[in-house]
Amino acid sequence: MTFLMILLLVVVALSVASVYLIVRDGRGPQRPPVSHYQDTRFLGPLAR
């Protein structure tokens, strides 16, 4: 019985962690890498 309770606790913890990662996508907002080159030929008219 104790083994089943521990197993249930592990399953619930992993399920909650999975849902959290799905909702948050595992990352916060990120900026482009520093090495990212912004080509001005592909900017929209309002971004110039």
C-alpha cells in the first residue's frame, strides 16, 4: 500500500510539472541571440 501511495505521489508530481511546462513552454520571454543579424531588407515599413 505504501508503494502505491509513493507511486501515486510521483505520478501526480510529474503530471503537474508537465502541465506547468506546457503552459509556460518551459521558458520565459527571450530576446534574439546576440549573434543575430537584423537584415534591414526584411523589415516592415513601420519598423524603419
